[in-house]
Amino acid sequence: MDTPAYSFINGFSDDISDWSNALEQVCSNSSFKRFLQVTSKSRLLVVPNRPDLTLTNDRQQCHENCRLAQEDGLGLLVSGWYLLTGYVFDDLPGGYLRLIHHSNLILKDGSIVNISNDEGSKYHLFLPDDQRQFDFENCFGYNDRMIFGDEFIVGRDYIRAVPRNKVLYAVNEEYDRDARYEKFRIYRSENEMFADIPRGLSSSDMKRWITFKTNVRFRD
């Protein structure tokens, strides 16, 4: 999971009641509710962050952290999506919701926890999704998913061309509706990556392909 560091909105205290309230706000937003239902049949959860449970808790390596914890018998890996929403974080516009592919751990008592470092916050919003799991063998993962809901254009008449209520695949500031950009691959080398690039692409299309299909990720 590659999540940027955001500050909480004014008055958000990072306790369970505030996170539960944020969950209700997300689920009460008709655009967001449809988006989550299209993404997964599971229900949205407030999950505690417990990076203290393991020494392998790198923020950027959530899938690997959980894989190793599962191998060590700490619990079972569960795939899903970490939510970024303006109901929690500052600097995120209204009507905007972004999902970051994320792995958590189901402990032996059945509870779900985040064993990856999350900048000191106590909880996060998590949507389980057993249909999309990181492929450790072939190193395929999922790009962010995002939506501009109905509220996004309020006060923003100058950007009415933004596709509202559509599933978008995103990498950093770039987004696209093309389903071929849902997944990326981590390559062993640049040569391996270039061998996969479709022939006949223009230079701009090639750059876009590299951004979405690799995000210039290479194995260590």
C-alpha cells in the first residue's frame, strides 16, 4: 500500500467514534455507496492499526508484511481496500473517494488488524475484497480505484468534464477509465518491462502504459 500522508480534518480525534461516524458518512453518500458495492460484496469496516504485532511493518509493503505474518502463524492475510476520504483527511475534495489496494491480517480470534505502519493513526477504513489479491508469484498488483461523485462538481462548474460516478484507475495524479489499467506488474528489469509494452504505441501512449502498468516498479 502506497498511501500519502494526510492530516486529519479539523476536529477529528482519531478515536473509534470518529472513525465509525466517517464510515456512516461514506455509506450514506449514494455515489460512494454504489462505488463500494461495485468494488466488493463485503461491508466497509473500521480496522485498528497494530504495527506493534510484528517487526515487519513497513508502510509501503503491506502485502509482504501480511504474507510473512501468515507464514509465521500470526494470522491469515485478507485483501481489500484502504479508503481515503474527505470525511477523515484534510486536503481531499468533497465528492472524491480513493481506494488503495491493501492487505490486513485476520487474527486467530477472528478480528482484523492492520500490522503495517500507518503514520501513528489508530484506525483506518477498510473494504475487504477476496476477488482481488496481490499475486506474489507473478508480482501483479492493483492500482488505486477512485470516483468523482455527484458532490464533486458543487462549486466547480469549470470542471464539468470530469467523469462522475465512474470507476477510475489511478496512479498518483493520473487516472483513466480503461479497465486494462486496473492492474500493474512489478518487473525484474527494464528489459523485461520493455518486452511487454504493446507495439505501435506513440511516445505519449507508451509513457501512459508504463505509468499505469508498472508505475516503474521493479523487484529488489
